[in-house]
Amino acid sequence: MKSASIRTLLASLAVSVAAAPLLTSPLAAQDTNTVVEPEFEAENDPFIWLEETRSDRALAWVENENGKTVAALQTDPRFEQLKAEALAIFNAQDRIPSVSFTHYGLVNFWQDADNPKGLLRRTTLESWRTDTPEWETILDIDALAAAEGKEWVYGGMSCLPPDGTRCMVYLSDGGKDARVAREFDLETLDFLPASQNPFVLPESQGSASWVDKDTLLISRDFGEDTVTDSFYPFTTREWKRGTPIEDAKEIYRGEKSDVSAGAFLLRDNEGTIHARMASRGVSFHEREYFVERDGEWVKLDLPPKAGLSGIIDGRILFYTDVDWETQGKTFPADALVSADLAEWKADPNGADLSLVWAPGDRQTKQSVTSNKSSLYVSLLDNVRGEVLKFDFADGEWTSTPIALPENATVGVTAVSDETDQIMFISTDFLSPGTYYYAEDGVDLEVVKESPSRFDAQGMTIEQFEATSPDGTKIPYFLVKPQGMEMDGSTPVLMGGYGGFQVPRLPAYLGTTGKMWLERGNAYVLANIRGGGEFGPNWHQSAIRENKQRTWDDFIAVGRDLVERGITSPEHLGVEGGSQGGLLVGTAFTQAPDLFNAAIVQIPLFDMLRYQFIGRGASWIGEYGDPRIPEQREWIEGYSPYQKLLEEKDYPRVFFVTSTADDRTHPSHGRKAAARMAAQGDDYLYYEDMKGGHSGGVDNEQRATLRAMQIVYLLQQLADD
């Protein structure tokens, strides 16, 4: 059980910070209210044509906008120096290579100037612990891309346990979420030749899981009536080697109205299969789980906001994001619960449940992981990290705190399924990562320390609270340069997220430290509602009809910065991507006088049509469905695209998107920029032609974009 939290997998698919089923049904399938037809919005949108991803007209518009933005930012005399600083950090050869414990070695994915698309490679623990590890290349993505004429982006690898020598390698063309998958042999270090009837999956959303060396469970687009309204698979088939994929037997089918659905295998750390299971994402945040018994799918009696967290010590684990009343007990939201595995297999809905862990005040669980013998729970306590080790013996769970640094972001970075080996990492805004290794799972030894990437001498970290309009206290972190005066003159860059129960945590600032803090500027991270910093309730209090609370919290932090003299509207800028791009969009449209810079990256923006754009329908559980009048009213109150009004003065906004983003889709940013242009507003727009929702595919691309963003911030917030 490398990572046992289904919620963590979902967060990685959120409008982000994976290869698992995604979650939400269009509410027209759940609500009998009258719906608003999409044609209404389309007919009244003069920029609807920009939703055509690669039409000649749309790409010509993109080329023209990119040219203007490059001229405005890349000709700035600071651009080349800033790009060089970013590239030096991204390509640094003394970076600590993060690794995963596997049966076939310690595995790392590495990108640098010589390997821009990356190397998948392996070494031994003994070698990794030295200053100059010796690596064996598993797969050279640059060589593969050159040979096949593709912009391959490595998307991960899943291997058949326990030996792990036969794998499915995932590759994305240009960084899209949709991927191809090919069977790879870790003994020959090559893809299987055609003579061996390899498994090959054409491009699609979805995943594949190994049953045995000749059988896969596959969830993908099989054609008509096999993907949801969110464009994710809702069927699973069992595919036998050497047979046509079209003939694979369907073993599970959800509903088209689901966000996604599919079957999977419940395995323990030794690779033993204990059950065949399935789940339906009836909304982004709600799932139904099933176990197969005697050829029938039996629904589990779990709350809709609960799920599986794996197996350890002969116990099956569950998490819940809501209070769970069952068997005369109440398990609180965010709790971890277990049952005897054998008892559960005999009676999945009757096995006795017991508490493993429950949160204290302002605590929340972040991840659940295990090595061979023990369970590890990474948690936040007032946005500070802790890790607890759990063991089940003599009928009860006992916990041991891991002696990691206090007042830092800490967590598990690698575990072994075969031994008690485990590695942890600690970091904060000003401290690069420190790696700790434990042979026995608990006795720590510092094994690696990341080099500093900027001069943090005299810089400090402080935590404050702002008061949102409804009285809720919203914490935020301030990273101050040495000698900063509280007179409102300091340029401040503020970030946040506030969605999908994803927390934003203190982490080493790296390029931002070098390119922004070293130049005498400050950084703020806001821990607003909608995120996961304080658990499920912190998230659930700011979704759907209450989503405005997220935007209120962020604006309240901005106003608090001004009131404390930390900065002033002239010097305050905000940035965010995906859900964070929506956050920034609501901030500068609702409080345009508060900000002088806004980086809106890979955003959601037109929230009255978002369910028809990209994967938008999958997020109705977070925002609501604008086709339903009552819910449209919630969304219409803040949708940034419709709030771009001629009579308002906005800061010069910088929109950043990607043509290859098949998740939020570049049209959100395109249409916003086009609307601002029509109104005579000042703005910048830049669209990468590759990179997808997760950003640049190589370090050169990442450095160029970050340098452009910092130039923009300096022009807006620091220049006279």
C-alpha cells in the first residue's frame, strides 16, 4: 500500500496541485428542476469561437496575442537574467533525486539540460546515499520521443506485483491528461516486441491494473456509451493477452451520469489479491463502493464521502470525510477506521469497525501510507506537519510520533512494501528539503540535505489571521525580506487555492525565493476555506452555494495585508492556477482596487459554461450546475467572465494557458482576454502550445514562463 488515500488521488485530478477514477455527475441527472440550455450562453457570447481548441482562427488569435506578450516581457532587460536564474535551479546537478522503493531498485525520474524530457532510472540504496549515485537508465524519454516523432511526456508506470518486472508505461503527447500505455519489461529494459503480444492501449483517459502477467483490468474510452458526460470512463473490461481489445469482457459498468466509474483490485503489500472491487463517482466528492461476491456486485455501507485506505496488519482501512454513524458508534469526519480483513471478506457490511485515528482541534489527515509492518499517518496541526506510526497488536492500535522537525511541512516520501524501510522529508519556505531514512521505520537518520537556491539571510516567516466577512479567522503566512518596513511599500506576491480539499502548505520557495524574495519583495500564502488545511469541514463549508466564502477569504487576506502596512494595493499582486486561476479571477473582478497584478494561470473563468468546456462537468460537485436556475444564481454571482464590465477599471492582468490542456481548456483564458481587449482593458495573454494542465514539459519551457511571470510582477508592483 504505497498511498492509501483515494482522496489524495482525486485531489491530483482536481482543477489543480492521476491515474484513478474521477468524480461528478451533471445535476440534470439528479435534479428535476428546469435546466438552462447551453445554446443560450453560446448565442450570447461573441467569443465562443475561441472554444475551438485548434481551429485556424483560434490559433491565429493565439499567435498574435503571444507575439504581443513576448514583446512586452521578453524584451525587458531583466528577462534573460531571470530566466537564467530559474533554469540554473531547474537543471542543477546537485538536486536531491527523489526516489521510490521498488522490488527492482530505487527509481527516479530526472530532467536536466541534457535530458529535457527526462530519464527514468534506478540505483541501489547504498549508491543513492553517496554524493554521486550510479544510475542505470530504464527509459530515455528524449530518445523515445525523437525516434517516434512525438512530444512524449512521461506519465508514470504501474508494475505487476510482487516482482514488478512487467509494467505498463504511460505516455502523454504534449502533456495532455489523455495517455497511451505500453507494456514494458524491466528485465530487458525495453517495450515488449510484437512477437510477444504486448498490451498496448491507445490514447484515452483511464487506467490499467494487472491481474496477472496475461490479464489486465482496463478502464478507458471503448467508443459509444463508454465515457461519462465528464469524458471519463465508466466501464471496466478484463483483457486477456493475445485477444483483440474489442473482445475484452466487460465486468463492471457504472452510469453515464457518473463522473467516472470502474473496477479495481484490493491488494495487500505482498501483492495478494483479496477482492475485486468497483466504485462510482456520483459526484466529485461522493462515491459508491462495491465488492464482487459470487459474481454479484454488493454495495458497501459507507457514507458517500468515505472510501478505502488499504490493508495493513490484517486490517482493512477506511477513511470518512463526514461523521459516520454505524454499529451504534459515531466516527467523526476525517477519521481513519479499520476492520479485521478476514471478517470483512466474510461479511463486507457486517464486520466490526474500530477507530484508528481521529483529528483533534485544527488537525487533519493528509495521507495514509504503509511499509511492510506499519501504518503511517501524515497530518496537519494548524498547518504544521506531523507523522504518526500505527501498529495493530493484541486487539488494539498503538501510535508512535515520528521525531521530525516541528513547525515544518513533513511527510513520507518513500516506503518499501517488502521491508520496514521508509524515508521522510521536511521543509518550509526558507529551508530546502531534508531527507530522513529509517531502516526500522522509526529510528531516523539524516541522509540528504538539499542545497539552498537563494540567500535567505535575515528573512523571516510569520503567521497572521485575517477576518472574513462572516467572522471566520483565515490564517496566512508571510515571508518577509530582511529589513522590510511596514509602511505599505513592499511588493507582495500572494497565492492561494481554496478548492477540492487540497491544502496549500509551506514549502521551499526555490525559484520564487531567488527571483522574487532576493530582490527585496515578500510572499504570502493564504490558507482559505475550500482547501484542506483544516480538514473536510474547512472544505465543505465553502463549496457550491457557499463558494463565495472562498473568494471572500482571499480578498480579506489582501485587505488585512494593506491594513497592517505589509503592502498597499499599488504593490499587491496575486497568482493562482486552475481552481487557483478562478480564485484570482474572482479576486480582481470583485476587488479591482485591491490589486495591481494578477496572474491567472490555466484557469476556470466562464463559470456559466464551464460544464461544457474541457472536463468541466466533473466539478459540478464543487461549484454546482449553472443549467439549474437555483444553482446558476450561486455561480452567476461570481463567474469572472461575466463580471468583466466596461465601467470597471482592472489591473493589467496576465493570462497563461496551454493549448494541450484538456482538463480546464485554454478557452477560459482566451475568452477572458478577448473580452478585456474588446473593452479596451490592458492585459497580457500567453498560451503554451504544449505542456498540458500541469505546466511545461521541460525545464527550458518552465524557466521561460516563470521569468515572464516575474518580469510582469516587477513591472506592475516594483517599477516606478
